[in-house]
Amino acid sequence: MNNDAASKSSTTDPNREASARVLPALAWNKLMAQTRTLIPEAFTSDRRVLNLIAGEWQEPGYERPYKTPDDGSTLGALPFISYEVARDAVNFAAKEQAEWAKIDLDERRRRVQECLDEMGRNRELLRSLLIWEIGKPLNVAQADVDRCISGVEWYVEKIESILGRRQPLGLVSNIASWNYPLSALFHAVLVQVLAGNSAIIKTPTDGGLYALTVVTALARRAGLPISLVSGPGGDLSRALVSDPTISCLSFIGGKETGNAIAERMEMRGVPYMLEMEGINAYGVWEFSNWSELEQQIKKGFEYGKQRCTAYVRFVIQRKLFPRFLDTYLKAVKSLRFGHPAAAPAGVDAPPSFDFGPLISSGKVAELHADVNEAVQRGATCLFEAQFDDQCFVAGQDRSAYFAPVALLDIPKHCTLYHLEPFGPVDSFLVVDRQDELIHEMNVSNGSLVSSIACDDLGLATKIASQLRSYKVGINKVRSRGDREETFGGLGQSWKGCFVGGGLLVEAVTRSEKPNEQLFGNFGSHVRLPDQR
């Protein structure tokens, strides 16, 4: 990959011809006016965003500029609070849980459903905020909203049978990444309070501020014991992880931070669920259904592979590699990406892009460095997509956009061989034996998902049994899932309780049985549910 070419492809060139313009219905000033009208209590008189502490919107703290990856423009400011303020918020939230637990289950269900109904009435605003805050195309942003609502409604319907005689743990602390603020983060929070806990959320620093502020305000109006705070991770973690009033922790993030948190939780004897990173691999062996695989490959680029369940490593039987490469290139060349809030003149709806920008220009620079390292050390770049100028606004900042890249034979001493790129960078490895296939698919010694494409279902099942992934797909991809589907990870990709389905409720409650053993990945001990 050419360093200069990579640099030019990701920055603003005012001489480019681009016909797209931001749609009037998605203009940020208009969306902000709608947001302030809907939840005026969450803003100061001079339009600064507040934190939700002790049941009140307060403490704007000191501010940090908050920009969109779509075009680099400023959306507002993040309200950063201090450790002392966060500690007070945690203490109040813990005390609030005692009263909340006294409310009967029917009333808890009614209040959670009230919140969901309000979210449904404001789904267009929520999806529009996500388009700007984290660069999601319209259909992906809509799915984030709708999956949160429908997923929690499943629990509202099933909670009585799932909960049984189990009792809430207390205050649950929630620290998550920016990529799925509603369908992953807020979904879990609503289930936590439905089960009788109170919850406190740390706003992800990189995105989701306004969408989370809206849904938290709606939840608070419905009488749900939820708090929302924002600030630097180092300061707030002392309150949100180490405070003795925290009864359970839910974390989504990187291995380094997650492993440190797991040690602290183990020392305190506090339940936790930590979703981290791993390389999800797709193996291809004795396979022929290329049209189906093409569809899976294209679908896999949704949201620029900024997902914990994205497949970024393909391990292919040597004799099948020519057919695989042909299939892959058909899929990747059909992808469309660009400014998710813009459309050509005369078009009134956002285009159906597969993805928009990555979360930041810093992430793009990191991927360029990793790709260049791999190529300089011997990898072969088989494909590098180009930007379509018609998918951008003239003169806009494109520094957060990254065109898909595919690399063959990344050397083992390169970053991309061992670490998840969290972006549209795929790696291919060609093998001759089944044991090589399995070894290379297990390169990260544990992952959330993996898949095997194979015409012989018996052989595919045998290979699948040797893959160190929580979920393994045979001739299909796997995802986080929702409703009754459980979720977790093996190796270093996950620590603590597994979630999803009834396991999500079990993780934040206790049974009457002494020494209950939960399903999860606890160091050397892994207990898997019967159905994964």
C-alpha cells in the first residue's frame, strides 16, 4: 500500500468534484433543536449538555470538543466531571436501588415499557443522532434503535419466568464502547433495572453522547433508576469500577483495560461481564456455494467492520483460493461508502451505504500504519478500494474515512496478524491441511465468533468443534444476537458471566442457592450453556 496514496485518499481535496449535500432533514442544527425541545431538562440555558446525577440533570463539568466523524464538524461539547462528582453519583445510585427493589415486578415492567414506547415515538430522531455521532448509515442506525426496543420488549414479556425467585444484586455499572450505544449498552441497562437493579452509565468518549442523553432522559421520566455520567476513563473508573457500592460491572472494550478490571473484580468478589477483543476467523475448506459466501462477505462490511463480531481473517484451502478471491472481489467491489447524512442533489433520502466513516481520523491513521507495516514486512495487498467523490460533500474533511483493504500472508510479527483491526481491513491465509486451517483460525486463542464454509456437514462439524469461539457458524456467519440468544467469548475475548437470553438476567441477580455457579469464562474455568 502506497503511503502517499493512502494519505491523499483520506484527506480533504477541495478540487474534487462532489455533488452530494447534507440533507435538510438531517441538518445538525435542526436535530439539536428537536433534541432540546424533547428533553430541555438535559441542557443548560446556554445549550450545554448535563450529566444525570442523583436523579437530576446537573454538573456540566469542564468541556471537551465533540466532533462528528462524518465531516469533522463540531457537534457540541462533552461534559467531563471529576472523580469526586462521579463518586457522589455512584453513592446515590446505590441508595436508590434499595427503594427500586421494593417496587413490584408488574410496575417495573410498566415503567420499562413506557420508556420503550417513548423511544419508539422518537426513533427517527434517535437514528438521526447516531448518523452524526458515530457515522452510521441510515439503515444501520435504524437497526440499532429498533433492536434495542424489540430486544427489551422480549424481556418485558419473559421476565417473570426468567427471574423466578432470583433477587437483584444492587447497582450495576456500565462502561461500553461507542459503536452500539442503544442495542448493546442501553438494551442491557433496561434489562438490569427491569430485574430490580439500579444502573449507572458512563457515556462513551468517542460517540453516543446525545442519543444516550435522550434515552436516559426518557427512562428517568418513566421513573427508572438510571444515572448517566461522562468524563475521562482514568478518573471515572475509580468510581465506576472500584467503589464498594458497585455490585456488578458490565464492560465492553479492549483487552488491556478489561484484564485489569477483571483482576479488581475478582479481588472484590463482584460479578462482572467483560466483552473484549479477538480475531474472528472464517475458514473455507472443500466448499462450492460461492454465491452464498459472496452475500455473507458483503454483509460483513456493515458499519465498516466496527463490530466485535466482524470477520476479518479468512483462512482458505489452497486449491479453493482462486475461486474464493474471485468471490471476495465481487463482494468488496460492490460496496458503497460515504457521508451518511448526505445525498446527491435532487435525492431526498440518505443513500443505502454499507458504511460511512470510521469513528475518528486517529483510527484511520492507526489502520494505515498497520497496513503499511504489514506490506513493508512482506504481506501482499490484493485489493485497495478507492473513494467515489459523488458520495461526499465538496471540500469536506474525509480524514475519518478508510477504503477497504485486503492483505495476503501477513507476517506473524506484524500487528494485524495478532490484533483485531476494528475496521475494513481483511487478511487472507492459504493453507494445505486441516490442522493448519484450525491453527490459523485460532490465532488469537479465543474469540467471540467464527465460521467454517464446507459442503460436508459432518466434516464441518468436526472442524467447528476444534475452534475456540463461543459461537461457530457452519456455512453462515454468527452475530451477537438478541432475545433468547446467548453471547460470550472464549480465551481472552471475554471475562466473567456470559449474557443474552436468560443469562443476562442471571448475571445481574442472585439465586437462593448457595455457591451458585454461573455460566461464563472465569480464568481457567469456563462453563458453557447447553445451547450457544
